[in-house]
Amino acid sequence: MKISLNIDANYEENKVTIQCKELDDSIQEILDFFKGRETEFLVGKDGEMQHILKPEDIHYFHTEADGVVAVTADGSFKLKEKLYELEQLLPSNKFIRLSKSVIANLHELSRFEASFNGTLCVYFKSGAKEYISRTYVNTIKDTLKMNRRKNG
């Protein structure tokens, strides 16, 4: 990997450009690093109180009838962001989509259990559980390196 650094006092803002043949794991790590730096906190509402939430303290996000909720050890907080916006904001090496309605903090996952219809049930360290829809099972297994390679 070739790295260039160009320092010039005339630049008005910092700009990072990545040129690559394909998006591999090393490039994704760099992108996730920058994504993680951009999202230092989220604002969640509990009644009339606004709470500053650090992404690493959030166990998972899920949708409810009236919006998206962040679940932490301290409770649940309503966010203004949509789930797809959170998916774009948060680093993919720490947060992963479990279903259309749930994004989980990988560091808060405890164990998995096979469930009906090819889905997985995931248990969080907090004791909460959610289901991973079939659409996302392989992505989760790949991310956690649970898929075994078959020797041919």
C-alpha cells in the first residue's frame, strides 16, 4: 500500500482520498476508522430529557412504531435518526445489521442459538435477545468468522 501525505497551509479543510483496485479488508478498516471518528455521540430522548450516548455504550438499536430506540445498560432512548442512517454512520467493524429492524453492537453479543426457519437467535451480554433474519445470517457468520471453509 502506497501512502501520500501532502501538508499545505493553503488547504481550507482536510481531505482523504483512497484509490484502490477493490474494496478489501484493509481499506474497509481505514473507512471504518474514519466513520468511527465522525460519530462520537448520539442524542437520545427519554421522556423530556435529552441524553448524550456514546455508540460503544449502546447494545443495539431497534425500530418501534414511532421511531428508532437505542438500548443501553441505563435504559432505552429514542433517537431522531433512522436505522439506515445509523448503519451508514456507525463503523461496520463494531455494528452489524441483524434484521430489517435491528442493528447490534458486536462487542455486546454473548452467544447464538439456532432457531426455526434457518434464523439465529442472538443473546446479548445484558440478557436481551433478538432474532437474526435469514437474509443476514451469512453476513453475521462471515463477520464473526463462523462459516467454516470446506476442504475440497
